[in-house]
Amino acid sequence: MFLSTIKMNTIDLINKETLPQHLAIIMDGNGRWAKQKGMLRVFGHENGTKAVRKTVEACAQLGIKNLTLYAFSTENWNRPKTEVDTLMNLLIKSLKKELKTLQENKIKLNSIGNLEKLPESARVELLEVINKTKSNEQMTLTLALSYGSREELVSAVKQISDKVKNNIISPESIDETIINQHLYTHNLPDVDLVIRTSGEHRISNFLLWQIAYAEFYFTEVLWPDFREEHLYEAIISYQKRERRFGKTSEQIK
């Protein structure tokens, strides 16, 4: 009863009119969570899927329109093969299991990253769920898979350079809009709030362009333990901040 009351009181403090339009989360701490319990890292990843489900559902219920989860980075391919294989299998299993939840909550699945590096079985399952949920409009859930922001920026530069070379665009026309159009996230707004769990204070090559004016919230909670009340606390902290975008406080007021 006490925990239930805390949750209710916390969510009541959230202003539904000033929610972040795009929330991005660096889900960190699965391995340490498992280690603390004397288990293999895989056990942490498996339990991390519960936090994903709780967070996605809570965001949809709050009315957040865009949620991006850093699920697997380009650097993660360097981890032991057994761990990578487990993560890919978990991805397939989770996509199959959560399709019903996505449909019930009218959530559209999206993905960013170099998907060609994913195992064919994972890529096929991912694209199938993306296709089945493409008409949902309550929220867009984006999974950053085989994603690295530097690789994304290099890709954008190559695309723009090729268009300049073929006289499709002129060098003089290149601006922020042109760059945005060639990023993986071209159909998403800039990030308003970044949450990172596990107490680490790093960006880890995540959405470097898109978080230029984002607010950051760091929590000591390890990802498998992250629940609705932690999400609510992060949003409340975000709503207490003054976002100036380079202007003065007087101009904002």
C-alpha cells in the first residue's frame, strides 16, 4: 500500500502539458546487476527486458510521443560472442512476445542503426514487427540497434557529399535541415530528455547531434531495477528545469 501511494503521488506531480516530446534512455547496468547477484551477465540482460516493458507502457500511458532506447551499440559487437548471441536471441524473443503489447497500446516500432549487421533472423523479426505496427499513432518506440552516432554522422556526410557530387544539392544549401534529413532519426524530433541508469555519466556515442539541447538525468538505479517511479522522478526533474536554448531567463519569461 505504501509503495502504491508513493507511485500515485509521484505521477500526480507530473504536468501532462510539458512532457518531453522525445525521451531517450541509455539502459545501463545489466551486467553489474547480475554480478551483484552472483549470476552471469546474461541473467541481467534477461531481467532488463522487464524494465523495458514497464518503461514503454508507462511512457505510453503518460502521453510521451517518442521514446528511444539504446539497445545495442556498434561497440557492443566487440563483446564476447556468447553474450552477443544471447542478446540477439533475446531481441527476437522480446519482439515476438511484446507485439501484442505494442498493438494494445497503439505503439509504432521504429529502429535506427546499421541493421545490416544484425543476424538475418533478428533483422527479419524486427522488420516484421515494424511493419505490423506502422499504423499505430499513440507513441513511436525506437530501438537503437547496432547504433553508433559517429557512424551515423559519417553516413550522413557520405550521402550529402554524393548528392553534391551529382549536383542534386549545392554546398551553399547545406544547413542543419539538410543534415537532419540524412540522419537515421530524420523522422523524429530532437531529444528533450536523456536518462542514463547505473550511475555512469557518459553519452557513449548515443545521438550526439540530436541531444544538442537535451536535458540529462543520471540515476544510480541499475537498469533491471528501473521502474515507473524512477521514470516519473526523471520527468519531474526535467519539468523543474528552465530550458533556454541559448537565450536568457528574461527572454524565456
